[in-house]
Amino acid sequence: MQTRLLQSILPSVATTDGAGVKLRRSIGQKPGLYLDPFLMLDAFGTEKPEDYIQGFPAHPHRGFETVTYMIEGHMRHEDHLGHVGDLGPGDVQWMTAGRGIIHSEMPMQTEGRMRGFQLWINLPNARKMDPPSYRDIDSSEIPVVECGEGSRIRVIAGYADGHKGRVQGPIARADTQPFFLDLELTREALCTQTIDPGHHVFVYLYEGTIEVGPQSQMQSVPIDSAGILGAGDRIEIKAGVNGARALLLAGHPLNEPIVQYGPFVMNTRAEIERAIQDYQSGQFANTNGEQTRKQPSPTL
Ligand code: FE2
């Protein structure tokens, strides 16, 4: 087995999105800065209501999936097809936008801490125009695996290897084969996972300190940064003296051209133009073939 080395570090940058929500963006912070199949990772975490209270009013998506993982706080999702979902602490919404969704994501709290992540995962060409679908996953449905000295892994997608064997999470897809693991590591704990050598892998550290790589060549990943791992079929992550919390994200690359215009991610410019045209003319996504309301230009 070959343990993956730390290949590069992508520090997150502070930015705002939606109606002024403050967040930190790593993957996707600049045009073209993807880690196929991942298009974007946003981390939000603040105790100041003014930093999140305006939320993300109605906006479209086409051509990819969004995964929202709440750690603290309460967010409500509503879309143009009538789907409503509440996300509380530990809950996940896995949304396959497919040919299109127009939705809002609004905080349901006026005080207290809001903390979590949103990950965008690309869809292959053959699946970009699928009808939109959801998985609202309650925190209680997410298996927890024990791994190394009292450490815990929440398995949202893919699988994790723990003391009692391999545990599968609630989300599995054949094309991008995503792994979405939330690691809570105790002091100096070592967590080892196996992974398909064909996957792209990164670790996002959001609390404490970690080192990754084979024992003799471990390297630190800075806080609020994505550590992108190189080739191999094993991952080793060691926490520092104060423990650590980190996301471990992996997926099979699609190796397709990516053309992005804000919330539309397609393979060609013509498909992007079609998405804008569909959105503006009210022909955007509807599983019943009904027209949606005419919309202004998408907020980018
Ligand atoms: Fe959205």
C-alpha cells in the first residue's frame, strides 16, 4: 500500500455570497480552481447574526450537486418545486440540481452560532440534465465510526474503516463515487483509511492541528485550508496535541471539460447560454414540464 503524501495546500479566502453571508472558500475560489469532481468548498462559521442573517435568497443551480452540512445552527431550504427542508445541527442536504433548481437557503435563527459547509460536486455530461432530486439526511442517519484512540468519523458519503470494520454512509453514487467524512480526532490520534488510487482526495482542517502522509514524511495542513493529497491508496492523518476536526473529501474525477457561469456548470459555452436563456425565459427546470416564473439575471 502507498500512503498519500501532501501534494499542495490551498488556503481558504474570506468572501461573501448570497445576500452577504460571510464564508471562507478554498476549492473554487478562483475561476478554474477545481479539484475534479469538486467545484467548490465553502466553510461558514460565525457567532455574529449580521454575518449570516440575510442568507441565500432565491437563486438557480444547474449541472451539479450541492451538499450542505450543518454543524451548528438551523437553515431552511425551499425550492420552486415546493420542496422544503430543515437543516439542524449534524444534518445534511444532498441536492442533485440536475437540469435545474431555483431555491433559497435561509437561516432560521436570529442569534447564536451558525457553522457548516457547502460542497459542490460536478455531474457527468450524461447526468447534468436529470430531474432535480434531494436527500435530506437527519443527523441520526449518519453512521459514526470509531477510529484510533477515541476518535470518531461521521460517514456522510462513501465509507470509513473503523475498529469494527467498514461502514458505508447514506450517500453513494456510481459516477463520482464521493467520500464525505467528518473527522473528530482526539489528542495525537492516528486515523488510517484506504481509498481508491484513482480518486482525488483533500482534507479540510477546521479545528486543531493535523499532519498527513506516511509516518516518516508527515506534513502539516494549516487551519482553514485544503490539503490536497498525491497518489496512493492509503490516507494517514495524525492529530496534534489539541486534537482536530477536519473533513476528508474524495471523489472520482470526471475528466470532462468544465464551463462555469456562476451557479451553472456545464461542458460547453452553448450549454451555459442555454441555461441562462432557460432561466431568463421561465423555461428552467420543472419535473412536470410546467414553466417557472420569468427570472431576472442570475446572481453570480
Ligand atoms: Fe444554492
